[in-house]
Amino acid sequence: MNEHSRLFDFIYDQQARLPKADMFAAKINNEWVPYSTNEVIKTINQLSAGLLKLGISGNDMTVERQDKIALISRNRPEWLMLDIACQQIGAVLCPIYPTTNVNELQFIFNDAEIKIAFVCGHEIREKVNSIKSNVPTLQDIYEFDEVPGIKNWKSLLENITEADLVQLETVKAAVKATDCATIIYTSGTTGFPKGVMLSHRNIVTNVLNGTRSFPFSDDPQGRTLSFLPLNHIFERVASYIFIHSLHSIYFAENLESIGENLKEVKPTVFCTVPRLLEKVYEKIIAKGNELTGFKKQLFFWSVNLGDQFDSLKPGSIKYKLQLAIANKLVFSKWREALGNNIKYIITGGAACQARLLRIFNAAQIPIYEGYGPTENSPVISVNRKEKGGMKFGTVGPVLEGQEVKLLEDGEICVKGPSVMLGYYKRPDLTAETVIDGWLHTGDIGVFEDGKFLKITDRKKELFKTSGGKYVAPQPIENKMKESPYVEQIMIIGADEKFVGALIVPSIPNVREWMRQQNIPFTTNDAAVHHEKVKALFKELIESFNKFFNHVEQVKKFELLPEEWTIESGELTPTLKLKRKVIMEKYKTAIANIYK
């Protein structure tokens, strides 16, 4: 397969080399149902032909004129089938998070001029129906689940003739590697999402360079459990890597069923985000705390041993012997919980605690951390399977086929075939972000030992939670400041489980409220620690949370007694928050939020 292939070529490559009985699998009525390579390809071709019959097209067109299809669904075989069916006819797939709020959804549908939407489930269907009259381009909505009276996606597969399939081959042959394959909307710092345009070549080169660098070898027995949202480029690219390296893809039922599905599927590999690893670890430690006597001692002796593990230094003979005992008696049970077949796990989307990486790798559950933004399709760097190719606390060596440079301020810039086409309808933003072919990531980093990239900070205020979801703090702060009781606020949560807030109350307004409640006011400090004042702010925060997506909602906060000023160092001369200064100054308050 050459470097300039189209993304859909991967499925035909698998068919030519080793058609599988279970290319995909999904759990239906409590049974895992496999979909063979030939069956998948037949369905995709029928779906492509069905879309052409609806008048959907995109061949030999500029990206503005390519038809756009929205997809809002949990992971399932149909997700990738639709993705590939759109690619084959030059249409652009716009995948959207199921949790996206109505206002953002309407913005995306209108910005992309969506023609057809594919959905899954009552809630999503109702959300799309509620905006339909405000989206003039939207022609139809198709449901993946069978619901009486609702158009089903399978209706597009009906009455496909041989002539339709011949026409499809002509259309397919005209799709170019440089054509836009997808637009992925990511959070913007202004609060409005921006559409990242990725071509076939962008994603294909990331798949091939990732396969070669990590490396992934062909494994007809390999299987993965897919549960990270496919609308995130990380899981989507991983899926194409698995198709390319002959792994089967089993789709988890939902996030709650992952534990059970892991035991059933017994995957050799899966992708995750740090937050899910944290949850797994928290459950394991909770079980350890339930033990008593010698068993409990043995458990925590093993965990402490794991915490000393170093991928680059093998340790003494005594340490290796102790670790072998820990693996046999304790860690073997951890591996059983993951299906007892794991060769490796890949994590990305946010920074992973080095401690977790040490302990899991010591437990013979190899976890490799990588890094990259949607704008680079996405992978920039990843820790490697080869000896000496992994360093905990870093995101690994740069992917083959890409260049990385650090600017004077440490900003990570990347150049190569995976750098996006640009932001849809936003040449201004594109020009700010891609300069002379270099993508400016907004992340700050250093190289350790000459080759391991380490992320140290974020240049942009936009941050990711440990679940890998982007959060733009400014719109949340601006909304919360509409309350007369909020003088100043800073939203936090980078690499944490949830979004928190540091709040400086408007003391005059709080004092007046306290007077009305017959609560005596003594000092600022006493006021912010008063239980009824805290309850007032809890109610206030909850009333504002409804304006934001679940991931953006403030879960906990701390009230601070003193106002932030230029003189005391928290504000710039133009009254912007000095976020790093505030983070450092209020370390204790932040620790209280996340303890």
C-alpha cells in the first residue's frame, strides 16, 4: 500500500491478504455477533450506492461543495461502515459527540451544512429533531436501531442493482488521497467549535507511520475492544491501524459494560484514556483495602514493588525475583480482570500518571502513552514496544515520517503529511495555527534523553480532563460571572477527573445576602467558610451548569477571601488571569477540590 492511498483502501487490503470471519463484532441480545470482512465490504458498498441514489456526492469538488453527513452514535460496527461508505463517494463525515448540547449541535449542523444525519437512540434522535427546523440543509435523519415509524439506515441498502455498484466503482476510483475525508469539530477557546479538516492522506500516513513506529505487526489472532468514542480521532485512527494489521474489532456495549466485555472478548490490545485507567486502579486498590492480615500485606507489598519499576533500568536480581512473586500471587488477578490476554494497552488524550504506568507495566500489563492533537490526525509521538523505546512520564519518541521542533518558549510544532488541511471556513484560524507547514500545537514540551518528548504545560488556556475531553474555560467563567455573587472565577481541571473552580465572591453582595438571612458578617475569611454561604454558591453553580456539556460542568469549587489584583500578582496589566500564578498560589485550595 503506497503512502498516497485513500482511507477506504485498508478494508480491501485486508480482504486481499486475509479476509476475517470476525472483522467486526457486536453484542446483540447477549450474544457476540461477528461480521466477516466480505460481509462488511458488501454492506459498505451497498450503503455507498444507497447514498449516491439519495444524491449525496463529493467527487471532484472543493471541500466546501462536498456533501456533509453527520454521525451521532455510540461505537458499533455501523459507525465504521458509514465512515467508509462516505469516504468511497467523496462525502465528508462529521462525527459529533452524543453529549453535545443543543446550541453547539445546531451550530455544527449549520456550519457544516449537514445534508443527512445518522443517529442512535431516542435521546440523540430527539435532540436532532429539535433543531431540524433551524437547519435548512438537513434533508433526512436515519436511525441505526430499529424503531417503528422511524427511517432505518438499512433502507438505504435495499434495491441496489448491479448497475448501481458499477457506477460506485467509477465514483470510488475518482476519490483522491488529497480529498477531505472528515471534518471533526473540536472545542474552540471562544466557545464555538471549530472544524478540523483531515484528508485521506493525513489519516492514512498517520496510520502507516504509527504502525511502523510502534510497531504493530500483523496478528490474525489479535483483537481489540473498542470503547473510546469513535468521534475522537484517536480511536478512529486506532481502528484503521487494527484493520491494517489484521486485528478484529469488538465493540463494547457501553462504558458500564467494559469490565464484563473485557472478560468475554479477551482482547490482546485496546486504547484508553488515563481517567479509565485511574478508575480501574481505584477499584483494584479498593479491593486490596478489603483484604485482611497477610493477604493485605502481600497486596500492598506488590503495589509498592510495582511503584519502583523502571522501563529503562531492569533492576537487581533480588528485585526481579520479588516482582516475579508479586506477578504470580497478586498481579495475575489484575490480568484476569482484563481478560488475561493483554499484550499491550495504548493511552492518550491526556497526561497519564507516571505512577500508574510504572505499576501496570510491572504487573505485565504494558501501557504505552502517546500524544497528538486532532489537527495532526492525531499522533505526533508514542512510546515504543522495542527495548529502550519507552520512558514513563514522557509521550515517547516522535513518529517516523514527521518532524518536531520546539520554539523558544517550548511550544511543540510538528511538520509532516498528517498536518490538517485547515479549519473549515476559518482561514484566519488556519493561518494562525499552521505557519510555513508547521502546526503550532499550543502545548509546551522538552525532549528528555534526546528523544523522548515530554509535555510540560499548555500554552493555550484550553485544557483536557483526564478523560481526554477538551474544556474551554473562558465561556464558563464568563457565564458564571453573570451572577452578582461572583466577582472573579478561574476554571481548572487539566488532567483531572472533572472541572473545578476557584471563586472570589463579591463580598458586598454576599454580606447583604447574609444580612437578609440573619447571618452575622465578621470577616471575609469567615464568610467564605460559612456552610450557608457555601450552599448558596453550590446552588448557583448548579443553576449555571445546565448551560454546558456534562464534561464542562463544575463539580467542586473553593471560595477565596481576597480579590485578585495586578498588585498582588494574579492579573496582567490588561486584567487577564495569570493562570499559572493562581494555580501555584492556591495549590492548597486546588488540592481540596481534587482530594
